Amino acid sequence: MGESITFWVLAVVSVTAALGLVFSRRAVYSALMLGVVMISLAVLYAVQDAPFLAVVQIIVYTGAVMMLFLFVLMLVGVDSSDSLVETIKGQRFWAIVAGIGFAVLLGLGIGNVLLTAPKGLAGVTAAGNVPSLAEQIFTRHVFAFEVTSALLITAALGAMVLAHRERTESKPTQKQLSRARFLAFGKTGKNPAPLPGPGTYARHNSIDMPALLPDGAVSPLSVNRIIARHEAIEGTIDPEIARILQEEALAEQQAADTRPTKPLDDELGDTEPLADTEPLVEEDAK
Amino acid sequence: MPWLSTLMGVSVLGALGVTLIRNDKLAKQFTLLVSLIVLALTVTMAVQFSPNGDQWQFQENHSWIPAFGINYSLAVDGIALVLILLSVILVPIVVLASWHDAEKGKRSVRTYFSLILVLEAMMIGVFAATDVFLFYVLFEAMLIPMYFMIGSYGGAQRSYAAVKFLLYSLFGGLLMLVAVIALYSIAGKNTFMLSDLIGTVQDVNTQKWLFLGFFIAFAIKAPLWPFHTWLPDAAAQAPAGAAVLLVGVLDKVGTFGMLRFCLQLFPEASAYFTPLVIVLAVIGVIYGAIVAIGQTDMMRLIAYTSVSHFGVITLGVFAMTKGNPGAQDAGAGATLYMVNHGFSTGALFLIVGFLIYRRGSQFIADYGGVQKVAPILAGTFLVAGLSSLSLPGLSTFVSEFMVLSGAFRLHVPAAAIATIGVILAAIYILWMYQRTMNGPTAESVKTLPDLNAREKWVVAPLVALLLVFGFYPKPLLDVINPAVKDTLSSVSVTADQAAAATGVKEGK
Amino acid sequence: MEPAEIASIAQHSGGAIGVAWLMIALPLVGAAVLLLGGRRTDKFGHLLGVLMAVASFVVGALVFVQLLGFAPGERRRGVTLFEFIPGLVDNVGLLVDPLSISFCLLITGVGSLIHIYSIGYMAHDPARRRFFAYLNLFVAAMLLLVLADNYLILFVGWEGVGLASYLLIGFWQHKPSAATAAKKAFIVNRVGDVGLLIAMFTIFATFHSLTFSGVLDRTGDASQGTLTAIGLLLLVGACGKSAQLPLQAWLLDAMEGPTPVSALIHAATMVTAGVYLIVRSGPIFEGTGTAQLVVTIVGVATLLAGAIIGTAKDDIKKALAGSTMSQIGYMVLAAGVGPAGYAFAIAHLITHGFFKANLFLGAGSVMHAMNDEVDMRKYGGLRTVMPITFATFLIGYLAIIGFPLLSGYFTKDGIIETAMEHSAVLGWLAVLGAGITGFYMSRLVFMTFFGKKRWDAKAHPHESPAVMTWPLILLSIGSIGLGAFLILGNRFMIFLSPAVGAPAHSPAFNPFSVPGLATLALVAVGAVFAWMRYGAAEVPATAPRGSFLTTFARRDLYGDALNEALFMRPGQWLTRLAVFFDNRGVDGLVNGLAAFIGGTSGRVRRIQTGFVRSYALSIFVGAAVLVGAWFVVGNL
Amino acid sequence: MTTHYLVLSALLFAIGGVGVLVRRNAIVVFMCVELMLNACNLAFVTFARQNGSLDGQVIAFFVMIVAAAEVVIGLAIIVTIFRTRRSASVDDASLLKH
């Protein structure tokens, strides 16, 4: 009875969370929904005499894997949200049809199978779940286990190789950087000094406090733009900073209007165009 | 001594050796030397062949893929022997004739000559293979060197021609592969040996399907009307030497295959399809000749004459049914025709090749009055042409007469219509001769040089062979006749079946 | 008619007969040396050619003498040379009998004279060596034709003379007309060859042999229908070679060749090969009245057609060519009559060989003198400047029109009488032909040698050198006496009988028979009419328009037009159609299939959008379908 | 009871599949794949109990390991692509076509 209740609660939760995972606009929400599903499943494992897997599920999935997802999301941009407008014709319709069809067919198939009562694992886990599993893994499945370990190491190395960016020129020295800063100053008047830190007061030691200039005015340069934007929305922003921000936004807007739009690749410096439009084989005269 | 393997081995080693030689001239000389060694070895082997001994001689048998009962198994009977002789005689001639042909090619000169030697090894193997699977492998593998010879050293349209040749032949080859596998599993003897497979397929309907699988492949290869259209393109675009090997030897594999495999493996189906094949063959004879008359390109013209001649050969092969009292003549004639046609068309292609090399055009209209400036070229051209129109005294006549005479006793109208081909042959050859060699000398050919010493050496053996076998074909026939007789005994069709299948009423 | 008795073949003769193959081999060697030797043999080429021809004649004469030494019943000697095609024609063998030796002597005798003549005629031609090579080749092939002991080797010779004829007609191949004429001759001959080939197939299928002895002695085994078929097919072959209707069109064009060629090949020897074939195959024709009837009809039709063409031609060689057609028509007519006619056919063939060669060489002599002018309207009055040519030509002329006691008189009269006995209609038509012959030959002679000079300003006619006139003189001797020698006392008929069989009753020569007198009268009328038109009256320099009949004759009875309309035009049309069909139809189908597959794959590859999600969708749908399929199958 | 677990597994699998098909953000797609893998694991665990054999659990364990490895590599690839193309949309990487 207890299992039934647990199942039904967690089934509803996990299905809802799964749907949330699929249909939420924001990737972060999706990630959180996935976490919910995983935890639900961990509990279901535990219910089904698989305590070891339940623990592993929580540690590996909700711990390690989910963290990885969130890290990558941070890297890519937390607030990058999908537009949910479908671009491939018929994709969404057919995907849903196929999904429902698949689920219905599989569900019907499974539902129609007459199953005996579960045998239970009591017989094979006399020594306890974890020791029994360990015995299995290190005896019958030892080869597979070794291979997976190799796979994991390879994956780790692979990830390093993929994420590593080869430096094409030597790292600029302090002298070069300083020189460049002053040259920029001479050319555009950009301040060569480091940005001022946030204001520090007895009551506050947070980055949302602007630094004060010697004349007592706030220094807009010391304000984190994102925080400033939040404050602007909340209406708690310093009016002086708000004005400067507005001017900045205007200037940026103008610059954006006058500057020709360049493809992203160019800005990144990987200027070599992909040679994919060239035919791979020299076609002979027909 | 494993003669046949030695022949193939020498060719292959020669081919490898040629690729190692950096100097083009040396490479050519080496190729010539290798091909002459192969020729000498083959002649030595042929001398030891006893025509009235066993049907299969110089047997070699090694297990190749035991899981499927596939053997590397070689042997020759009289038919295979004369065709191997044809191949190894033509190769040195072609090498000598192609001395400068490969210089304009996309690939290196030595590659061309290496390909010729590779092809030689495969030609020997394909005629000597007595394992159906080995035959199939070599049958298909032969396409590869020829593909490169056309595609890399040919004329302006070479890619089109080479691809068409390859795809067309592959198509037929795949049908044959299906039939080979089906034959293997239906026979259920876990062997591909021809001798073990003969007579294993009893069901006539099965035979018909398998027959078609083999036959279409061979009909494309031969080429029989209406599967012929790849040949004019390929022959016209190939360098002259490659065209000789293509038409002179490679295509013979088609008619050889019909004789060796279609007739022996599927006798009842062959009898069933004989009327159809004879109709196609006769159409081919007349049609090929008529289309040849209308050609403006010499190489294409010769290719179409071959379509016509292959019709005659096919007619002879399929007149080899047991009900036909002329079967022996027809079969021996067809085999002899394969050899003679190799020499005759070879000579024609090579001489036209010399002509084209001088003037740089394949079109008849660009010539005229060459006889005046290059009498030897014109004379040899005429002799080769006359052999193509089966002038008595030249070897092609003997074979054509034997085929038609043998076929006449199977089916009178078919042979009679095919005989009309000799008129058309006169028209296409003499008209081409008239337009290129006779009349006022065209401005563009006024300075055409006559044959040089190398070219004379190319032509002389061919003309000599045509003449000698025209008057004295006995040496060849002595070798061919017993083999044809043995083959006929495998074609276990009774007279009644053949007569019923063809509707022939024997006269007296 | 009962089949004639033919003596059986005796084998293994020694002596000259044993080396009879030398007759063929000598000129063949000559040809080979001259062709392969190239320019090195230019100096002595003509001499070698003549030497080989004469040597061949000497061997022939020795063989003849040896043959005469045997009893008449043993005058058929076989010579086996070497093995040929096992099962089909086991051996290459020669058959020396009265029939073949008669031909041999004619070929080598007249041939040698023409060789000698050619030394002079071709003296200024840079390719004279090649000319002699071809002539030698011709002689060898022609001898092979008549000496062969089986149909297949006969056919080898048959085609060999065709080749030599082709090469010689087209000897001046820089002239497009010559090249075209040569090709035409070969192709028309090939049409006849098809008949001969199929005849051979039928013979082999019926008798399982191609040797004369194996076939001709056993004609009784074959059915009437088969014999008729063989006979008609042989006739087709004969028509091609002998320029009989309907395969006559090539002969007039063949006059493009040098004149000695016209004399040797297209008058004296090669064109008579058809007559030889019919006579040689006598037993086959004797077994079938239908075939014989057709042969006689063809003969009569051709003799009239040739004569009519001869009346209208202004080209001296073409007029003679028409005459040749006509004379061979006589021979074919006689050969179609059966054993009674064979001797006359061959006798006429031999005398014709002499006087027609005489006439042609005479014409060549005239042309030689007149800068190769062939138009008789530009001749006239030549008898004074070319006395020897005129005299010999006159003898030839009298012989051909059948002037009493000259050669033609005996042989032609014999044919007419035999035909008359066979069928009155044929006989009288032959008489009519003789009358026309009288007219056109007289016309030719009058226009050339009599009347006023109508020469071109540049022409300086002169008598030919001795090397050309001596052959003329020798030939005219033959034209005078040979007929009487052969016919009187049935000498030739008796000589030939071991080879072709003797007729049921021997005809006696009767100079005063009705047909004979009628012939003479008609010939005289023709000659007088010709004198009035061309001897006494002025000959206009350009041909008058003439009546419909004249045009009809001038255009070769519309033979060429008919060929053109019936065969050439439709042939060209068919060729174009076939080429079009091959490129668009057969090849179009192949290329169309290739294009279809290419196009389809081009369209199908659009499915590869590059969007991973599309691929994933197809995988997912596939999985769903699999599950569904599992259901369906599982529930079955 | 087993049936219920299996149906739940199928349902989660199907939802994951739809997610893979309709979402364009590569990271979300990846999460959906993980969801599908988890659904499979659930089925394995359920079958292990049903059949009284630990094999199902062992395989589920291996699936987790492989999934972890896959996530590592997959995310690394995403980062690499994002670095060059400034986009994490799977539709943008569509050059391998036609």
C-alpha cells in the first residue's frame, strides 16, 4: 500500500516535471525540472529494492550531472531562452504525434502483458543489496566495468581536449597590456585606470553600492550593469546613475545603428571562413 | 608446372615492376619485354597442349575460401586456350602500338602500361577459370583497369564513356552475381566448380531465371543488341590500344561466357531461349551494320561493326544445340570467329588509331585521299577492312562461313538474313575507305607521314595472322574442335526439344 | 532432259597436273613481291608481272598437253593441296578437267597478252608496278576460281577476282568517280555473293559436302524444290559476277578502270565466271526445269538489254561494255539450255574472250592516241592514222557481229540454233539481239574509224607502240580462226563432255539453217542502217536529244535510277533512321534510365536537411512504427 | 505494480523523445536525452525486481556511468560549438546536408 501511494505521488510529480522540462522556455527551469524527475526516480529505485542505485542516482545525476548542466548553462548564458516558434515545417506536429503514438503503443503493449507477481530480490540479495551488486559487478561484469572505467577516463580527457582552446599567440605581458591601455586612451579617451570598486561602507559591503567620487557624486563606472538594470526595474536606482546609464544606452544604440552589422565569427577572430561551400570533388565534364 | 598461374604471375609482377620505373621509355620497353615473355610462355604451354587429350589440361586447384567451397581453380580446354593465345598475342602488339598514346593522359605513362599488364593477367585468368566464382570475380575485376584506361587516357568525352561502360557492365555483373549465388545454393553441393555444377539444376523454370542472370551479363559484355550502346562510346573515347583490348578480348568474355556457362549449366533454358537469342543476334548483325554505315566517326563505326560481328558469334554459339546437325561447325566457327575478330578488329582499330594520331581527328569528313600520301597505311587499312567484311582468303571468312553454315541448318531464315550482313559490311567498310583514302587528297592530310617502322611491326603480325589462318585455319580448328565436341556433349538437349523450341523442320 | 554423264575424278596425278597449283602460285608470288617490295620493285615490276603471267600460261599449256594424253574418260584429275576446314571442306584441292583447263588457257593466254599490252599502255603511270601487282593478283584469283574442286574454294577465288576488280576499277582512286565505281562493283557483286553463300549453305545442308564430286554426282538425292532453290541462288551469284539482269548496273561504271582492266576482267574473263558457275553446276540445273527456265530468261533479257544500251552510248568503252553484257547474255542463255548448250556457251565465251579483248585493247589504243578521250563523237576517220589498230579492230568487229567464217559466226550461231531448238521464242529473241549487235557495233566502228575527223585541237593521234599492237595482232588471229576450230566437227563439245556431259544428240553445223540466214540478214540490215546514220551522214559533235527510246537506252534502261529509287534512297533513309533510333531510342533509353535514377536521387537527397531534429524525428517515428509492427505481428 | 512502473517509464521516455524533437537549445535537448536514459533505467530496475535478478540493476548502473561520460563529452562539444558559433541551437549546425 505504501509503495502504491509513493508510486502514484511520484509518478504524477515526475510526469509533470518531465512535461515542465520539455515545455519551459528557460533552460534553467528545465534543468531544475530534470532534477525533480531524477530525485523522484531515485526514490522509486529505493522503493524497488535498489537502494544503491537510488543513492548513486542522487549523487551522480542530481549531484554531478545536474551541476555540469548548470555550469554549462552559466557559460552559455543563463538567460538564453528559446523562442518556441518552430522553424522546421511539421516537426512539432509529427513529434507530438510520434511521442503520443509511441507512449500509447508501448503503454498498451505493456499493459496487456499478463505478468506474474514480482519475484523480488530477496533471494539474490541475501548478503544485502550493495555487497550483492558488488559481487556481480566485480565478478561477472568485471570486464565491462573495466571498460567503462576506461571510457570515463577517455571522456574526461576528451572533454579537456574539446574545451581547451589553443593559444595562437604568446600571452601579452603586463608591459604590453599597459601600453595598449594608454594607446587606447590616446585614441579614444578610454580611461586607462582600473574600474573603481564598488562603494564600501560600514553597513554595506556589496557590489550594488556605487563608489563615491571625491566630490561625493557616485561613479557610474563602479556600478554593475546588471544590478543597475534590476534596480532600474525596481525603481531603487540612484537617479544620477540612471541618467548616465540612459546616456550610455543611447550612445550604444547610435553606435550600433552606424556600425555595419558584422557576423559573429568575425568578432571572435576566427576569421577563416569554413570551406564548406566548395565542392569536395572536382566534377568531371558530364 | 603451374603454367596458368605462372602466366598471370609474370604479368602481375611485370605490372608492379613497371610502376617502379621512373623513366617512361624504360617503362614501355619493360612492358613490351614482359608481354613478350608471357607470349613466349603461352606458346610453350600451347605446344604442350594435346588437342585430343583430356578436355581440361594444365589444371590447378587450390582452396581459396573453404567456407563457401570457393576454389582458385584454373584449367584450359581448346576454346580457352585459343582465346588466351589471342589475348597474349594482342597485348605486345597493343603495347607497341600505344607507344605514344598515354602521353596526353591524366595519369602517368607507366600507369597506363602497368594497367595493360594487369589486364593481361585478368584476361588469362578469366578464360582459364573453372570455378564459377573465380570467373565472376575476374569478370568484374577486369572492368577496373579498363575503366582507368578509358577514363584517364581517353578522348574528350572520356569520363562519360568510362562511367557508362563501368555502370552498364556492373549492372550486368550484379545480375550475374545473384545468379551465381542462387546457383550455388540451389545446387547445394557447397562448391562453385563448373564441372560439379553442370547438370545440378534440373528444374526448367529455375534454369530459365538463372540463365537470364548469366545471359544478360554476357549480352551486355558481348555486346548483343540492344545492350550495345556503351560500346561505341567506350570504343570511340578509349585510346586505340585500349579499344583493341576492349573489343578484341574483353567483349569476347561475353560470348565465351555464353558458350561455357549458359549452354553448359542451363541446357534446357538455353534451348528455350534460343529463338529469342537468335532473333536478337540477327537483329544485331543487320542493325549494327546499318548503324555503322551511318556513322561519321571512324572509331564509332568500327565499334558498330563489332556489334554486327558479335551478332554472328552469338548466332554461332546458340546454334550449338544438340538438335542441330551443324552444331559442331557453328560452335567451332563461333570460337574461331572470336579469335579472328580479335585480330581483324584489332588491326582496324590500331590502323585507324595511327591515322587519328597523325591528323588529330576521328571524323571521316576530315580525311580524303590519304592513299596518295600514305600508301602503306591505306593498304593495311584496306586489308584490315577487308577482313572485317569477311573477304575469303582472310581468316574471318572461314569462321563466318562456318557459323552461318552451321546456323543455316538450325534455322534457315535466320542464317539467310544474317548473310545479308555481308553486303552491308561491304558498304560500311568500302564507303569509309573511299571517304578517307580515295578521292582528291584533302589539304589537311597532304603532309601525313606513312607508317613508321614501329607501326609496321604492329600491323605486320596481325595481317600475317589474318592471311595465314585464312588459308590454313587447321591448327586452330584442331584445337577448337575437340573442345567444342566436349562442350556439346554437356549440352544435353535432345533433338526433339531443340526442334520443338525452334520450330525447325529438318529438310531431309 | 536426262542428266548428263560426267566422268569420275581420277586422283593423284603426277607430272604437270601435279604441279598445277603453280599456275595459281606464280602470279600470286608476283603480286606479293610487287606489293610487299614497294618502290624497290618499280624498275622491273612490270616485267616480273608479265613473266609470272606467261609462266603461268606455260604451266597451263603443259597441263593441257598432259591432260590430252589421257583417254577422254580419264580427263578429270584431282590434285589435293592441303587440309582446310575439317568437317566442312576437308581439303583444298584443284580439279583439272577440260572445262577448267579451257578457262585456264583463256585466262593465262589472253591475260598474258593483256599484261604485255599494259606495259605500253601504263608506261607513263607512276603506279604501274601496283597495276601489275593487281593484275597478277587477279590472274591468280581467277585461276583459283576455275581450278577449285569445291564450291568454297571457288568462292575464295570468286571473291578474290572481285577484290582485284575493285582494286583495278578504282586504280585511279584520286578520281571520285573511279572510287565510287569500284565500290559499286564490289557491293553489287556482294549481293550476288549472298546468293552464292546461301546456295552453298543449302548445298552443304543437303549433300553434306561442298566438293563438286560430292555434290554433282548425287543431285538425284535431292528434291526438286531444293535443287530449284540451289539453282536460283547460284544464278543470283552468277548474275552478280556476270552483270546479268538485275545485277547489271556495275559493269558500265566499271569502265572507269584502265582499259586493259576492262579488257581482261570486265570482258574476257571475270565477268564470264557466272557462266562457268552455271556450267560447272550443270547437274543441279539439269535437275530442275524451273531454274533452267529462269536462267534462259535472264540470259535473253540481258542480251537484249545489253545490246540496247550499246546502241545509245557515245562512250566507246561503255558501248563495248553493253556489248559484253549482251554477249554474256548469250552464254547464259546457252548455259541455261543444258548440256546441248554448254559447249556453245563455253566456246562463245572463249572466242568472245579473244575478240572482245581485241576490241577493248583496240579501243584502248585509240584512247591512248586521243589523250584518253572516250567520246566517239570526237573521233572519226582514224583508220588512216592508226592502220594496225584499225585492222585488228575491224577483225574483232566482224567476229562479234558474226561475219561468216569468223569466230563469232560459229559460236553465236551455235547458241542461236540451240536456243531455237529449246524454245522458238528465245531463239528469235536471240536472233533479234544479233541484229542489234550488228547495228551498234557498226555504229561504233563507223563513228571511230570512218567519216570526218572530229578531233579536239590538242589531239595528235598516232599508232601505238609495238608492245601494244602485237597483242592486238595475236588476239585478232584468235578472233578469226578459233571459232571454226572449236565448233567444226563438234571438236570442243567432245573435248568438254567428260567434264559437263554430252548432249543427247550432237548437233551438226548447218550454215544454211533458217535462223542462221535470218541472223545474217538482220545483222546486215543493222550494219547498213548504221552506215546510213553514222558512216555516210554527219555525226553531230554533241548527242542529239533523241527519242524516248534513245534516252531509255542512254540511261542504261533506268537501271541506276531504279537501284537508286529502290535501294539507295530507302537505304540512306533507313540508315539515318537507324542512327537516330540508336542514339535517341536505344541509347536514349539507357541514358534516360540513368538520368531518371540520377534525378530521383537528386530529389531524394533533399531529405537530408542537415537538421539533426529531422533525423531524430525519423528515428523516433521509425521506433514507433516498429513498436506498432511488433504489435501487429505479435497479435497475428 | 510492475506494469505501472513500466508505463511510467514508457511515458517518461516518450516525453523525453518529444523534448528532443521539439527543443532547439542543445542543452535542453541533452537534458531530454538524460530523461530518456533515466526512463530506461527505471524499466531496468523494475524488471530486475520482476525477474528476481540483479542483472537489471547492474545494467542500470552501467547506463549511469555511460550517461555521465556522454554528458561530459556532449557538453564539451556544446561549449566548443557555442564558442565558435555563439549559438547553442541544434538547428544552426546543419551544414552536413544534401
